[in-house]
Amino acid sequence: MSKMKIQREEHGKKGAFFIEKNGVWLAELTYTREGRRTIVIENTAVAKILRGKGVGKALVKAAAKFADKNNLLIKPVCPYARKILESSAEYEEILAR
């Protein structure tokens, strides 16, 4: 995943972490804010050309880092994100229960 920069944008309650090339999103993790302290990860999608390179996991890690830095909790509705976040004690403090 070298040289691919994860970006974030947010409009109202909706947000995304994404990787883009030439204006096209090649990978994305979408979320919605719920209340003041929770973000709900809804979906993670990675284009075929980037699959198997750890891009999805990097997006989840970026969301976790953002949540931790901003004192937010994550509710992972997306099965992929839930698997990553629930499989490591590293993320225990930021998971919404």
C-alpha cells in the first residue's frame, strides 16, 4: 500500500476514509455519526486492483486512530470492520458496547 494516502472527508453526519487516484475512489470506509461520541462504520469497499494488499485493514486502522484521537467510540456495523476491531485488544477502548 505504498504511496497511497488515506484521506477523510465529512459532510454533516456522513463521513468516509478513502484512497483516491485521479479523482476516483479506489477504496472507502463509510461512517455516520451517531450522537456526540459515536461513529457507526457502515461499509468498507476496496477496488479489485487493491485487494489483498491490506488496504481495507489500513482504512479500519485510520478510523480507529481518528476515533481514539477525538475521544469517539466506534460501532462497527460493517462485518469486515467488526472482525478487525473485535479481534484485537488494541481497539477494546474505542468499541461502543
